[in-house]
Amino acid sequence: MSSVIWWIRRDLRLSDNQALSAALEQADTVIPVFIIDPILMASPYASQQRVAFLFEGLRSLDIDLHKHRSGLIIQKGDPLEVLQSLFRETQAYRIFAEADTSPYARRRDEGVMHKLPLTLTPGVTVHSVEKLRKPDGTPYTVFTPFSRMWRSLPFPGKPLPAPEWLPPPPPLPNLGVPALPSYSNNGTFLAGENEAQCRLTKFTDFIINRYAEDRNRMDLEGTSGLSPYLRFGMLSARQAFWAAREADALAVDTPSHQSAQLWLNELIWREFYAAILYHFPYVRYTAFRPELRNLPWRDDPVGFSAWVEGRTGYPVVDAAMRQLNAIGWMHNRARMISASFLTKDLLIDWRQGERYFMQHLLDGDPAANNGGWQWTAGTGTDAAPYFRVFNPVLQGKKFDPLGAYVRRWVPELSGVPNAFIHMPVEIPADKQAHLGCVIGKDYPAPIVDHAMARQRVLAAYRKQGR
DNA sequence: TGAAATGTTGGGGCG
DNA sequence: ACGCCCCAACATTTC
């Protein structure tokens, strides 16, 4: 009777799990193990909210495993040491895990592979970030050609069904899922594979039909909301791909066709940034573009706190940050606006914003988050040109035209009429009290003048750039 | 996956 | 009828 270890990291699902399936083919007994890694828990990028979401996901996975007569073994410690002692206790002869190409995971897995037989399977991305290169062998650094190549590749295999049955693991020391009483995201994102599948179905049946029109609307539920699930593999990239593909096939010659293609593009952006971090790991520390490594970032703890706490005086920015703080997620349009405000209006180093987002996003992923911040700051691969400065008032009018997003997250503005919702500072002084919004008392005046800040940041970038 | 500044056009008011 | 001005509305250029 042979046994192997299924080492779970960011693949918290039973369906379409290539590591699990490979393990089942190779052995009579599969031991599902999650190792709580103190190094990851203590990282400056760690997030209470995300850890809680992870633990919820583990609880859900454990329940699903029990339905299959199995169960999750949770241990804590250095992954190599834990795996070595598991090897001794179980006579397992091999470990199966889903490959994770982020820098820490690669180092960790190389260390394990050096001492123990570890087989890595694909799954975090649809296509291998190592293999997807330009014809001359160098990595892509521009999105459009990357996406063209990505789309031209043969389709991945269809998602694997969840196994019917799993052999019960032997009795082992098991911490169980740690309790996290402080956790709350208002129930917005329930963790687990089942929830991920429900959301995927809801998205491909309904939301995707208006995705092209609504995906940038912060006041609507116009996006898939799947990012936290993709982050922890409660949904595989391949499952998402085939869902997009099937929605597309049903939608030929309808507006939904373009929608499915646009959503697929977002999945490709995710893989693009995974590839960038894989090929250029230094982007974690510094700008991808060397000429923009010495921008005169301002040291402004007061401004940073105002940004973090959502009291910049720009309603859309404040709504965005309060949404993040409340539910651990932010609309993508809001991410761009709030990142643009921090880097371009406050001229604060994008790395400070990157870290804060990592500390709060349920979907916080080093590759995608870094890519997004460097894109906005204009320092990254294929980034927004430096002169592309978002005007938070115009962005609000365009993508929250009724102000519903602002009113939802900035309740002190709930009495402000539409005409002023994105610029409450312009409410005539004698009307402010009547509307329940006295500027400087109920809601702050803008902490920085956008027109001035725009000139300031353009001058700073121009000086560095060419 | 911008926004502002600048340039052009054309309709309407008016002397 | 005509020229002139104003200024939306739209296009182009610039940052």
C-alpha cells in the first residue's frame, strides 16, 4: 500500500486539480496537507484579511474532503521540515503540488526538491510562464504581442472533474484550521470552491452579457468578482478560460462575444504579470524601467494616512480605499484611480501603495499587484505613459455617474446631490449644512489641488524620463 | 485602461 | 446680404 502527499498551497479545490489527480494515479493513499508557513505569515506583505480568507477556504476544503471520506491535515512550520517528518511518519514516496512561479515559492520548492521527490504540476496559469516566449527566446515585455501569442496557442485540456472518492489518510498530527475571530469582510466574499463555482456560473450566465459596457462601472456589479478565488485556486485558471470560451461560443454575433473576449483579456493580463515577475523578479524592488528608478518621491506620512483611511477629499478615491478596508477587495477601475492618486497626485512611491494593497486585498498576489502598480506609476512593462494622469473628478463622473458608489462607501456624502457628488468642495457654503455635508467638518476639503499636482508630477517625470 | 491645451468649423446673433 | 464676433462642438496635438 503506497502513499503520496498532496501538498496544497494555492490550489484549494478538488475539481480540475492536476496535482491531486496525478497523486491519485500514483498511489493508493493520498495525504492532503496544508503547511502554515511562518515566513509567509510574518511577511510585510501579509494580510490578516487574506489569511482569514485562506483559513475559511481551508475549512471549506476540509469539509469537501470529508464528503470524500478524506480530510485535510494542517501543520505549521518550515515546509521542508514538515514534509520531511511527514515522510518519516507515513512512508510516503512522493509529493505532488501545483507549481507556483512567484519568487519565494520557487526558492522554497527548489529547496524541497533538493531533499525530497516533489512533482510540480501546472494550474496557477493556463499557459506556462516559463515557456511562453518570443520566437527569439526572450520573454515578452509588451502585453499585446504576449496576448496574441497566448491566444494562438492550442487550447488547454478541458477541466478535470473532481475525483469521486479519495482514500482516507492515516492518522497524523493535525492542527485543524486555526480560528480567526477578528475576521470580517461583511460576508461579501465567502471562501471555498463551491462559492467560486456559483460565482462563475452567475457571471457567465448573466453578468458577462453586459461586461463590455459595465465592467468599468464602479457602482454596478459588472465584473466577475472572481479574483480572490483565482488567487487561492478555489477556481483554476483553466476553468475560467473554458468558461470564457463557452460563453464566447454561445455569443457569436452578439454583444456578448466582445464581452467574453474582454474578460479573457483580463485573464491574460494575469498571466502576463505572472510571466513578468517570473522573468524579471527585481520588479518587486524597483521600477522595470531603469530611467524611472530615481523619481523624487515625497515623504508624506500625513498624506499617506489620509489616502489609507479614505479622507483625501476626493470622493472616488475615498470610496475606493474604504471599500478596500471594509471588504478586502476593490473594483479594478477604483484600483487604477486610487493608485494614480497616490503616485501622481501625492507623488508617493508606488511601493508604499503596493504594500498597503497587499496587506488588505483578499486577491493580493505579488505578480498582479506589482504589475498593476507599476502600470499606473508608469514605471512598468508596457505601462501607462507618464503623462497619463487620472483626474479623480472626471473618473468619478464617467464611471460612477450617479454617485452610488461614492454614497455607498462614503456615507457622509449621502445627502449630496449628483451635481456635486464628485466635487463636494464646490457646494456653496450656505448650502452645505442643509445637505449634511459641511466641508472641513463632515467631509474634508481636497488634501491636494489636482491641477497643481498634475503639473508637479509631469515636471518630475519629464525630468527623469527622456 | 487620460486629460488638457490648442486648433478648426459652422451656426446664429447682431450691426 | 454681408462681415464680424462668439462660442459650442468636434478634432488634433501635447503633456
